[in-house]
Amino acid sequence: MYVQASPGDPEHVARVVQRHWQKILGRIFPEAVVSHLSAFRGGMTPQGELILSHPTRFNKRMTLPGLVVVLRKGPGPLPGDMPLGDNHLYWASRPRMLLENLKRSSTRLGRTAGRAEVEAFLVRVLQASGEEAMNRIRDDAKHLKETLDAAAEFQILNALIGELLGTHAKGALRTAEGHLVARGIPADSGALHRLGRLADALRGTPLPRFTDAAAQDPARTHFAFLEAYFSNYVEGTRFSIEEAEQIALHNQIVVSRPKDSHDLLGVFHLILDLRFRSSLPSPDDILEGLCERHRRMLDRRPEVTPGEFKMTTNFAGQTEFVNPALVRGTLLEGAKQASGVPEGLARAVFYAFLVSEIHPFNDGNGRLSRLLMNAELSRLGLCRIIIPTLYHEQYVDAQRALTRGTDPVPLIHALSRIAKWTTLFDYTDLGDVVRAMTSAHAFEENARQFQLLGPDGVVFA
């Protein structure tokens, strides 16, 4: 039988500490840096420890409910280390983390990853992000080696990167993955086949052109707010519409949820920023363009490596997305296919599926796919698309029909239908449009209990 833990229950206290460890440790050890194996593993080590570096408070071990903190001697925040919100705590940069994890562990607990794991990590970086990212790691590590007292570790790192890039003599690599890594950028043939099916269908399907329903302020700002609200809500960043309005339109960050607040702001600002609102990266610049948008969208979440392609395969239910080693090539080839799709709604549908099908980042792929979709529409002065909560399940089912069954028709129909629905509302007054969308069941979640209506109260078909 399940018994809910009371606030005084040790398990409850441990969960609270684990949920708020950044804020707690920032108060206890301000200017400390999550480092060594903790930075490498993304937080807690396999031994249940969280390792911090601090220049004056070190060689300490603190046990809290649900958390063991290990303090190691090391510099405070260095260039590239990322602040964890406003908590006065930092996350080691990738070059710093690699140098620290090449050091020998001084205990049997193994508080560094070691050479083999660092090499495997570098292989994944090369496959996911290419040679430029590897050279950037090497250059940044070179500037950090003296401060970290890691000259010997830098020599190892330099040799590993050099051999992986083919610029150094052989002998540094130790793993099979390192020896077998290819320097090309292969693509996922299955994903490209599905993208090709979608492109063919879009070329053969006449689609409507809906004029922008919110071209001028204040309607444009209100539309951007609702677009950002729904796009975040369906991905799990859930606020009431009133809370979200305070965050986006009045910059009132929810103190207990600063990262979620900035997630909403990140999408909202990208929608309004003319550099991103109405322009798409060219096929040659698709990698850099996506990374820049992702970095701006999730810059308060270092744990999801904003602006960096994923290094492990991600899943949604039984759907396995493109392997990290194939992400760059698939994006490049997919973007080339996009240029052969008719401009407007057809190309917007293609870009939405391109990003969602590849899932190139650890997080934020759905939001990013919709931003690219709508950028194509804004580029041509067409109405952007809002996908309300009640419609999200139908939209995902349509994507799944193409991903699993190679049938593009449901996706084209689903986005064409909701594009029309979006144009039916007047966005001039925010209160009025929120009330109208509420009456239309846009904010509901149960598609078996509610039907999406138009602003006239009639079932939208």
C-alpha cells in the first residue's frame, strides 16, 4: 500500500534536498563549481556523491539528506563555466571537465572518469558536432591548463584530439570506438526516406496561404505570448495562463521556478526577435542556425548543453530518434531537400518535421521545430501557427504516422487544419482572445472529453 510521506518524513526531506540542491549548495558554498566526475556524469556520481571544486573550502565531505557533497581543491568559476541560474553555483565548462577527468583519482571511489571515458566522450563530440567543436575544446583547454595545474592532462587531451582528427601520429587512442571513428558526416537513410516522402507529398498538394492575423502590435505581441505559452505547456513547462502572462509580458520570474520561467521567455523572445522570427538558416548554415536558436532558448539550462547537438540517442515512447553520429549529415541533407519544397505552409510543414524527426538536441526539439515552422511563415508575411493543448495529441499522432508508417498525409492535414484555426481569432486584446480560446477548449488536455471549437462556438472541422 502506498502511504504519502509527510513533510517530516526523511524520504520527503531527501527528495526536497535533491530537488533544490543547487539553491542549497549555492548558499552553503557560494562560487563553488560542479566539477570532476559530477560534471562528467551530469550531477550525482554512481557512488551518490556530488563533487564541487572551491579554492578555499576543500577536503571536506558533507552529508545532507539524500545527498553527499565532496569538496575538492580547485579554482572557482573560470571562463566558460556556466552559472546555475542565480544560485552562485557554477557548472564546469566542457574543456575544464575533460582536463579534470584526466587526472588520476586519489581514492578508490573513482571521482574522475579516466582516460578511456574521456576518449569515448571525445568520439561522441566529434560524431555529433564535428572537427570545429573538437578544435574549440582543445583551444579552450590550452588556456585553462595552467590555472587548473593540468599541463600533463592537456598533453593527453591534445594527443587524443589530434589522433581523432588525423593530425597526430597514432598511439594515443585506447578504445575501439576511437580507432574506428570516421571523419565523415554520414546521414540516417531511414529519416531521409521519410523526409523525401513528405517533400514529394507537399510538392503535389496545393496548400492555402493564410494572411498574418497579428501583423501589428499589440496583436503581434499577444500572439507571440500565446504561441510561446502553448509550445512550452505541451512540453511540460506548465504555468497557469495568468502566471505565464506575468513572466512573458511583465518579466516577473516565478521565484520557485526560475529555469521554467526562462524557458518560456526564451521561446517568447525568439518569436519576437526579427533576426529569428522571420528568417531561416540557409541549407549550408542549418547546423549553426539551429545551435544558435537552441542556445538562446535554453541558455539557463546547462545540464541539457544548450547549443550543442546531443551525444546520446533520445527516445519518445517506442520511437528511437536519429543516432548522434548521423545528426549533422541528416540535417544537412534534409535542409537541401527543404529548398525543393514550395515556400509557405508546405515548407513550414517540412521544417517542423525535419527537426522533430531528427531530434538533434537533448531537450527543446519540439519547441525548436515549431519555431522553424513559423519562421518560414513569418518570412513570407503569412500567419504563424499556434498548436493549442487540446490539439497537441492529434498533431503528435500525425507525426507518428509518418515516422512509423511513412504516411505524410495526416501531418499535412493536421497542420493545414490548425493553421486555419489560428487565423480565426482576434489577438488585439489579450483578455478577449484568452477567453475566446478558453471557450474553444484550446486549454483543455483530454481530446476524448472535449472537441476543439472555433471562436463562434462551432466544432472546428
